[in-house]
Amino acid sequence: MHTIALVGNPNSGKTTLFNAITGSNQHVGNWPGVTVEKKEGFFTYNKEKYTLVDLPGAYTLGAFSEDEIVARDFVLKGNPDVVINVIDATNIKRNLYLTIQLLEMGANVVLALNMIDEANTKKINIDKKRLSERLNVPIVETSAAKKIGVDELLKVTVENIGRNVSPLEISYGKDIDEEITKIIKLLENKDFLYPKRWMAIKILENDRDIISLVSSDSEIKEYIDNLIKENKIYELDIVDKRYDYIKTITKDLIEEPENVLTTTDKIDKILTNYIFGLPIFALIMIIVFQLTFKIGQDFLGGYVESFIEFIAGFIESLLISINANELLISFISEGFFGGVGAVLVFVPLIVVLYFFLAILEDTGYMARAAYVMDSLMRKVGLQGKSFISMIVGFGCNVPGIMSTRTLDNKKDRMIAILINPFMSCGARLPVYMVFIAAFFPRYGGLVLFSIYALGIAIAFIMAKLFSKTLFKGEETHFIMELPPYRLPSMNSVFRDMWEKVWGFLKRAGTVIFLVVTILWVLSMLPAGVEPYSKESLLGRIGSFFAPMFTPAGFGNWQASVSLFAGIAAKEAIVGTLGMLYSPMDLTEALRMNFSTLSAVSYMVMVLLYTPCAATIATVKRETNSNGWALFMAVYTFLLGYIMAVLVYQIGSLFI
Amino acid sequence: MLKECLKLISEGSVKSTKDIANKLNISEMEANQFIEQLKQMDYLKKDGSEFSCGGKCFGCNLSNCPTNSFMTFSLSEKGKFYLKKL
Ligand SMILES: Nc1nc2c(ncn2[C@@H]2O[C@H](COP(=O)(O)OP(=O)(O)O)[C@@H](O)[C@H]2O)c(=O)[nH]1
């Protein structure tokens, strides 16, 4: 019985064709010694039965994978009478690479020009007749999916059994051709099962399978060692020559419409444009921030706030009605609702902001943003890839810093870690929100955007500084592959959003609650002191540090206490302010204690100063060094302080 | 062309197959093909492992985790070695 083999690139339609030919006459087994699936089937043509073997899909017949080795071994040693090479007509040049290799092996090839239906729709025209002449191979157009041309393919295949073929000999250029001749000489009179010229080429291609086979021969082994010693690496040249050969052979035979742009290409042309990419990114972010305010604050924010107020009022009156301890009432209404409640109010805003960010990420836009930022980032010595850790940092700096693990290079990684806290995390959002509500209610989106942008700018400046001073070293270069756009999966977007809210609530109930409780106790002591006053323990601590911040415009003790609370967790800043100013409305209280300018300098300070304890701990863990953790804590504090002072002092000149 | 692709990437003057296609004056499809070839031959390697927050960190916002992200490829040791020998 004659054996026919089926080979082709993955996705060329090989399986579809195999099924179309064999129908249910097939069985699956394994190739001996490997885990690769072996599919075999039968078909009858003109009352004669033939075996059809489906070889694993492969782009090349090197030794890069088990699949490739199985496929080529069968072609060379399984003695198939005909090898049907399925090629995707819509991507013919790429597919011909495999064909060329089959021809070099001396296989009796019949080409199935598959997906011809799709090629026609795409207006790709292939001069089948002349291509067949140039390649010296029969070609049959097929559409396996529509079962077109399958009979013709079988007819031509059967007709070609026993056709006399000699291996294709491509000229690889003078040097390589000479080497090939020399190796063929060495291989003479030695009984390897493979064709000599093919083996010679494989040896020069550094094919590990063939090299280990011939290394048993000392003469050849010596020759190969010499090649390596003389730095004669021909692998790429050989592959290049094959592509050149394909180019020559297909010249004038393939007509295809110039660059058919996919939807992704079309969108990318605009979004990743060299000039417009960055402004578009900025615009999208401004819109996101503005929408966040519109939906999260104006629309949803009120409900949560009223709800919390309602609960607070209810519990307070309940406590009063049962004559509860005065301290307890104070703790519940000022500490818990004034402090933790002040943070909870921001849940809707956070939900909305991260909802939009999740959509940007899931659609594939964030990857484009990274692509656009890449040129800029390279200039400051950062990698485009670090942008991932920066985007993650916008959620929380802890995973942001952890995600720098994807950077292989130590220098890139250290810089990415050290600048990550300037990516304003979700916990800092409530701070900006209260100050915006108090001072810039009409420009929320713009102010928020400016803060985030300032964070990125500072990150870039520091990155440049670090790469010029602390971490010099070689840069790694790479190319990026962008994912195709897709519709966001609402399922995952909503799940993520829920997790976000849950995480936020959990923190409010634990860390923030703890910090607020401690500060509440400190503001009640020593016994008998006016609560939340300057004379309380907390007030005295705050007053000690406060003068330091006078040049930055926020020299009141409440501001400095809350900054220190913020080192425990950033949400605690708002929690602390809320408690210290309660029962007054926080926005009102801020307007009384801050000026517009000092509100700005305070926000700058919050953006830049020492990251939260969890982040510092992460730096220590990831760098495995106390020194870097300390460095992180100190340099950011100084930077934040200097910037806040600069903002306030320079601003004062104008206002 | 493969050599040229490899060189361009190592110089850092290209960041996508589109750029390579422009610089070498070839079609994007060809550029893609060359890059695929280089990957397959281990001259280029995929960078880093995928990062996943996996809910391990407190306050981590999964929606900010790269869910539909880009991949990057840089020269493997083999690729670097090859260019050095050139
Ligand atoms: N339009 C069209 N699609 C095809 C044709 N042959 C296969 N396909 C489709 O191409 C995809 C890949 O085919 P498959 O047989 O799995 O490819 P394999 O990886 O080479 O085995 C499947 O979705 C098929 O339905 C064809 O001739 N025309």
C-alpha cells in the first residue's frame, strides 16, 4: 500500500484537509519515543487503498522542536510516496519556506494551495502554473473547509507516485557552498541514512540533532569544532538565502493588494502615531478623570455620603438614648465615622476610576500607551516595559514594585522600583478628592490629571538622574508586540471592580481603623485635656513637627500629624484629617485651615513623599536590602518636601 | 535580512516590526516573518515571566494588572554572541 504524508504550517488547514480526505477512516496513536500525536488514516482512489499520515504542523524542519524532528524524520526515513504540502494561499511566502526545505530533502512534493477561497476574497492572485514550473512541483488549489479541489488533489497525488525527483540545490553563496562541498566529501562512504547534501547544510545550520548524529565520527567532529573555532556561524545566512530564493521564485507570480490594513492596524495608525500618540493618551486620561468626577462624585458620591451620615446619625442617637459612655460616643462618631467614614465616602469614585482603567487595559489600549511612552522612556533611561509596573503602580505601589520582576536587567529593575511610588496609587486618591472638593470643585478632572502627570514627570526626571548616577550599565533593547484590540470582558471588569472595592473596604476596616484608633487615643490624652486640641498628646507631637512645614504652607499641626499617619497607609491622611476636624464638615474645615496655594503644595507633598509602610517593606523584600528601603523612604520625603516648598514659595510670588 | 533585523534590535533603533519594515524597506509581513524566524531559532527570547498579582497583595487592584498586555522580545545570549562574532 502506498503511503502519503501530509505536512504544513500550523493553521494551514492541514487537519481540515486530513478529515476531508479520510473521513472517519482515521486513528490516533503516538510516534515512537516522543509525546507527539500520530494521526493516520486511509482513503481509496480508483478502488485502490492509500495510507495518509498527518505529520505535526511545523514552520521549519530544523531541530527546534520534537514536532519538527518527527515530521522530517518521517519524510526522510518513512519513505512516503508523495508528500502533500498544505500551504496557506493567503500567506504563501511564509509557507513556501517549509516547501523549500522539503524540496531540499528530495521529497516528492505535491502542493495543496489551500484556503484558495480566502485568497480570492482577499484578492490575492497566484500564478499557479508558472509557480509550479519554477518549483517543479504539481500544484492543486484547494479549499479544505469547503471541500473544493480535494478530489483533484487526490488525483494529482496518485498520478505522481513514483515521479522521479532530485533534491533542490540552492546556491548559498561562495563560502557556504564551499563548506557544503567539503562536508559532503567527509560524509562520503559513511552510512548515514540521510541525503548527504541535506546533512551538510544541516551541519552548517548548527542542527543539534544531526550534529549529535555525526559527532560519532571523529573526522567530522573535528571539522565541526574547527568551524566553531573560526567563528563560522552560517545559520542565519542559510535561512536568509532560502528567503531570497523564495523571493526570486515567486517574483511577479503573486499579486496581492498593498497592505490590507486590519481594524487593529487602522486604529493603531492613529493611537500610536508618532506625533499624536502622546496627546491622545493625555486626552484620554483627562476624559477618564473628568468622567470619574462626573459619575463618581456628582452622581454616585452623594448617595454614599448621605448613607454614611444617616447611619452615623442613627447610631449616635441610639448610643445617646441608651446613655452610653461619652468617650464611646466620641470614638464612634468622631473617630470611626469622622475618620474611617471620611475614607469610605470615596468608594464610588474609586470604583468608577478603576472601572475606566480596567476597560482601557482590557481593550488593549494600555499596551499602546506603553508603546507610545516607550520613546520618551528610552530617552530617560527607562524601558518601555517598565511602564507595566508603572500602570500597576497606579493601583497600588506594592504590586507595582513586585511587577518589576519582569525586568531582566538589574539596572532597569532598580530604577523602576525607585520611581514606582511616584505613580499615584489609589489610596492617595481620597486626599486629592477632598482637597479638590474644597478648592477646585469645578476643575476636578484637570487637577487630578495634573497631579498624575506631575508624578509621571518626576518619575522620569528621577529615572534620568538615577541612570546617570547610581545605575550606569548597558541597556537592553527589545521589540514590542502589541495585542489586538478586543472588547472588554465586562465579566472580568466587574469582578475586578468588586475586588477593588472589597480591598478598599477591608483596608478601611483594618489598617485605617487601627491608625485612626491610635490617633484618637493620643488626641484624648492626657486625661482631661480638650479633645483634638493642640494641648493633647497628638497635638503636641504635631506642633513639634509643624514648623518644619511652614515654608510649604501647611504648618498646622493637623496637617503634619496626618502626613505621618499617611506613612502607615495613605488613606489614613484623610481619615486623620476627618477625625481631627470632626464634627465639622471636612471640606469646610480644609477651607478654613488651608489656602488654595497650600492645598496645592500639600497635594504635591502627598503625591511625592515617603510611600506607605507596605511599599517600603516591599522594596526591602524585592531588593533584599535595608539600605535601599531606607533610601526610598528618605529620598522621597526630601523630594516631596522640597517640591512642596518650591510650589508654595514660587506660588506666593504670584498670588 | 535576519542579520540586519537582529542588528537593528540590538541597537535599540526599532521597537516594533513596523519600524523594522520601514528601516529595511520591506513589507511588514516579511518583517514579521523574519522576527518569527529569529524567535524560533532562539536568537530572540521573550522577556520576563508574565506578572500576575494573583491576589497576593493587600489592596492590590487586579484591574490594573496587565490583562491584555504587550510582549517584548530581546536578544538571547545566542543572539548577542552571534553579533559579537560578526
Ligand atoms: N476559508 C478557509 N478556511 C479554512 C480552510 N481550511 C481550513 N480552514 C480553517 O482554518 C483553520 C485552521 O485549520 P486547521 O485544519 O485546524 O489547521 P491546521 O493547524 O493546519 O491543522 C480552521 O478554522 C479551518 O476551519 C480553507 O480552505 N478555507
